Amino acid sequence: MILVAIIESLIEYLRKFVWVAHVSSNAILAAAQPFYQPPVQDSQPDRPIGYGAFGVVWSVTDPRSGKRVALKKMPNVFQNLASCKRVFREIKMLSSFRHDNVLSLLDILQPANPSFFQELYVLTELMQSDLHKIIVSPQTLTIDHVKVFVYQILRGLKYLHTANILHRDIKPGNLLVNSNCILKICDFGLARTWDSRDRLNMTHEVVTQYYRAPELLMGARRYTGAVDIWSVGCIFAELLQRKILFQAAGPIEQLQMIIDLLGTPSQEAMKYACEGAKNHVLRAGPRAPNLQSLYRLSQQTTDDAVDLLVKLLKFNPDERISVEEALSHPYLEEGRLRFHSCMCSCCYTKANVPSRIFSQELDPKHESPFDPKWEKDMSRLSMFELREKMYQFVMDRPALYGVALCINPQSAAYKNFASSSVAQASELPPSPQAW
């Protein structure tokens, strides 16, 4: 026993001198301290895989596990107060997520020096594709695919809404998909916390135009999670017909396409719109709804599919179906069954047990909803105070596997990584129609 203990102590001592730097001269990530290095499971080179409005994403190898992960670089975090708030909000949200259908944060790289804390590097799970790439690809999309994808979008959205989070940019490109058809909602650059009991006065400069709810197109400044529900309806139709439902050149044409389908809205349905937008719609004269055209989206469009679509795409946000109601719709029963039969992590099988053991909560809520007071408190802070809070938040977060990571400047890919920049410099998408 003494000999075994001595050998174990010796192994532990030697492990402290195993350094990650020799893993690969091409690796962007390195360990900030000595650690035991597992065999690399994937020897692919590090490479960029996405350029968003607020960050650049690379596919890299985590030297601690040997697995491929996504590394998001968030540059110029403190260029202005809006940027600082957005990034702090995003990393707080990502850190709280534990759900099959919402992308979660694995780790945050700690800054080497607080004086040079100007950008953030976060690690998340790596997904192979996104729903936009799948929709425009030649690969077959069956009705089973459609049902399981729509179910997962709504399941993830319920988790967000019960956390008091509005995503505000639900679109196919922000829905990541892996090789097992697991879907995860990502990109929380435009997300914010809200009080579900109230309509907050917020910017209407959110949501990519094709998926923007009519109340946003019409200048509403007070809105709810119904804006995310509208986006899901647009994506559902896009999955059925393999093309964008409302693909307009500008916001006015976008609104007209919506009215062509749903008919001229009532005054009640437009109560959150600005006066200029209301007058524009009323001047155009009455138009009858054309909901029967939804059956032409696909040869496999059923009565249940159209019923769910119509409820998701209600012009009046107060009449739009809630995420909980949508999840209970008969059209999604098969999608729920398929997901929980072989895809989810909440249900499981046991040896010598003939049937799968299902979770009591198939569509879980967020366990610790964001307090709307947090958003108000953050709005009172200066950029210097926010920077201090964000630095402390990053430093207090325990490193994954107990080993901190750093960027490896000796990497062959470092020059490209360091020079990679965001796709869009502005904090918000292009402004909508000025009514």
C-alpha cells in the first residue's frame, strides 16, 4: 500500500510538468498552467467558422480535453457603453444556460492583465451547421425533420422566456444544428432581460427584417416575447417551403406582404404601432386575408400545420399563441416523441429496463430567472464600473477542468485569428422604417 501511494504521488508530481505548448504549434489555445494532457481526439486545424455583428467564431481544439469547441472572440468590448452592456448581458446569460436547445458557455478565458482587458474570449459547444445552411442545401427535409426542429426551437424559447429573456433575433442562422439534428438557439447579442408582467419601452431596431413581427415593423417601442413567437412562425413556413416566407426589399414591402397574407389589421391589432404606420396601413384600404395560400407552402402541409402557423402569425401580438400553448399543439406531438425517444439528455434508458424512462418535465423552465432589477441596476452604471464588474465576473468564474486557458501567440494561426474582425461595426442592425 505504501509503494502504491508513493507511485501515485510520483505520477501526480510528474503531471505538473506536462505542458500544453508541445501539443501543436498550430493550436490557438494553450493552458495557462501545467496540466496532464489527454490525447487529442481531433487533429483538425483551427479555422474561422463564423463572422457575426459582434464577434468572430473559430473552431479550435481545447487542449484540456482534446475535443473541438467553438471559440468566440468579442473585440472592442469597451468602445462605448452600449457595447459594454451588451457583452456583459450576453456572458451573464450564456453562463446561466443549461438546456439541450440553448447554446451554453463552457469557459471564459481570463485576461492576463486587468489593464489590457479590452476583449473577451468565450468557449461554447461546437455545432456542425445551422438551420439556414440546411434550408438552402439540396439535402432532403422530411416532415419529421420539420416537426422535430420546430419543437426544439419552441422548447428552447420556453426556457429563455421563463428566464425573463427576449432573444429578439430568432432566425435560421441563429439556430445551430449538429449531425444528430440537435438544435440550439445561439447569438444573444441582441437579447435582453424583461419583466413578463409588463411591456418594456425598448428599441424596435431588433430582429432581422424577414423575421420581424409587424408591431416592430410599425414602430412599436413596447413589446413582449410575442416578437420571438412571430419569428418562429416565419421559420416554420420557411422549413415547409424551403424559402423565406416574407422576403421583401424593405420594411414597407415587408409589412405589405404580411397584410397580403393576413388581411388588413383592425385598429385593436395595431394598438402598439406608431401613428404614422397606422395611417399608412389605413390609407391602403381594406384587404381580405389569404390564409388558404399557406396550404401551398408544401405538398405535405396539413390542417394541423396551417392551424399552428396561423396562431404563430397573428398580427395582434396579444392574440399570438404563447410558447407554452405552441408546445402543446397537436402538430408537434410527433416531434416531441421523436426528440425524447432518442435525442434529449433529460430522458434515458437503463439496462434490463425494456422502455425508456421519460423526464417528468419534458419542456423545462429556467431554474433561476433573471431579475428585471438587474437590467435596471446595470443601466445606472458607468462604463468604468461595468468594466470592473465584468472583470470580476470573469475572474470569479472557475475554469473548466480546473485549468485556465490562454491564447497561444506562437500558433501558426495566431496572426489570422488576431486580425479577424466582426462583420458589422454598429451596435444594432440597420434602422427600420422611420414612420
